[in-house]
Amino acid sequence: MQWYKLNNVIRNPRESVAVFMACLHRMAKFCSFGDSLLETLKDRLVWGFSDMAMQRRLLASSQAIQIAQEKEGTDRGVQKLQAMEVKASET
């Protein structure tokens, strides 16, 4: 049952990569993935992104978690800049 839940968990776009990965690790403790654990976690991380280009990039990399966290940081930075531009245009 836990295996099914793990393979069907969906990442909330507002959920950080670190929180999502922690959730996956907790769920995986109850599964018998053995040597395939890291590959399974990477797959779930990849499918947690709706951006297909990002999915391809993550699949091709051995550093998927690091890349996902970097993208997340970049996205936050862009959002802050956009918010600053809106405030500046309002004054």
C-alpha cells in the first residue's frame, strides 16, 4: 500500500523540493526498494514538475535534486523581482 501511495504522490507547486523529498523519504521507509531507492526517489521528483523541459533535464542528470533546488531558488528570485517591479510601478 505504501509503495502505491509513494508512486502516486504529487508535488504541490508551492511545496519546496526539500519538503517534497523529505516526504518521499518518509514514505519510502515503509517500502522495500533496496538498491532502486534513489532511482525511485529521483523519478518521483522528476514527475513532480509540470515543466517537460525541466523533467528532461532532471532525467538526464545525476544531480537531479540539486538542479531542482536551483530552479526553485531561481523561480523565487524572479517572483521577488516581479513583485518589486509591480510596487515600483504603483508609486
